[in-house]
Amino acid sequence: MNIELAGRTALVTGSSRNTGEVIARSLALAGAKVVVHSNDDGSAQATAAEIEQAHAVVGDIATVDGCDDVLAQLSAAGMTVDVLVNNYGTASRGKWQSASEEDWLDMYQKNVMSMARLVKGLSPGMVERGWGRIVNLGTVGSHRPGHLMPHYYGAKGALATLGVSLMQELAGTAITVNTVSPGLIHTPELEAGYRLKAQKKGWGEDWDDILRHIVAEDFPNPCGRLATRQEVADLVVFLCSEHAAFINGQNVRIDGGAVAYV
């Protein structure tokens, strides 16, 4: 299967590092002109400098002003966005009795309103040009929320719900809207955290041994491992392509079968 995104411009939020960076690089390899975003100055420019024909924008998209700054930078550069990947989002520790009202609102701003503001700013141009792709990065927790971090799971659940609403709003425009919901992703940060946990629990130092404990205790799944960042990026790129033109309004899990229902 050949995926060709030449002539398309893709904005990937939170793409100066980690999974977002892998998504941005993968879209660029498929031919898209990529816009790398970070909330803080510096990192987006550094990442964009390593990607052919990439552009950088900066702005705290958890705020109205930050989103406006990003949209203004795109306009000043004469760039129209065909593909919007709402990768930016953060989790926050907390329980029902410990998470404050500010914690709940913070999760909503970072995981929901960042997407909603950019959609309002960029989707009219997609409608006018008659083509677009919007992919939101969710979590398998929107299918199977735990008792911890209810404010985070609530926000990600709202993100998935808004994706279905937006799909209906954009009916007949050749714009598709989908959510990608990973389980645990093997990132350097995740590995570092689990290596510390392994030391405390006596799991050993070998990563394969640690991984077996992770799968057994924290993330049981039939594949017996974690997702890679590249696997998540490959799914996003596919959903942005013409091959996925009839996939719309879906919340696609990439979790190795951890959530098992029809």
C-alpha cells in the first residue's frame, strides 16, 4: 500500500518530542509538509529543523491566547492546514476526593479545548478547499476508565465524544474525523518510570523481564507487549490518507486487544 500525502500540510500539536514527533516525521515521510508545534519556544524549531520542509509554531494551546497565536503564525506564514492531528494532551494524577476543581478544568483545557479551538480555527478552510483530515489522540481509558485520574479519563472521553459530533457537523465536506486511542506506549519516559518501579519491586534490570511484569500487572493484553510510537504514528498516517476516506467518526483502539468487546 502506497500512502501519498504530497501537497498536503499537516499540523501536529505537541510534536516537538515523543509520540507527536514520530507522527510528524511519519507524515513528512509520506510527503506531507509538516508543521511542528510546541507550547514553549525552542523545541519546535529544533525538531522542525531536522524534518525536510517542516515549519514550527509555538503557543500554549491550552489557552485561548495560545491557540490564537498558533493560528496567527500559520496565517502569517501563508500556510493552510489540510491535516490536523490533535496529539497534544496531558494526564494528571489524582483521585475523586483529591483532584481539585482546578485540576478537572485543567484537564479539560489541555485535552479538549485545545482541540476544539484549533478545529474552529482550521476546519472552515478545510471545508472551503473540499478536503481534510482531523485525527484526535485519545486513550484506551476512554473505553475502560480506571478509578484513578477520573478528571483525565473524563476529558479524554469528552474528546472522543466530540469527535463523533464533529464528524456529523462536517458531513458531506470530504473531511473525516477519527480518534486514535492507544494503550500504554513504550516511550523513554515510560521505560524510565518502570525501571524505577522494577527496582522497588525486585523485577530485575532486564527490560524483557520488566515488560512481562508490566503486561501481567498493569496492562494485560493478548499481544503481550506495549505499543511502539511508530505503530501509533503509522495508524495516524493511514487515517490521514485517501485509503481511509470511508473511515469516519471512529474511536480506534491500538491496545493489543487489551479491551475485548464487540
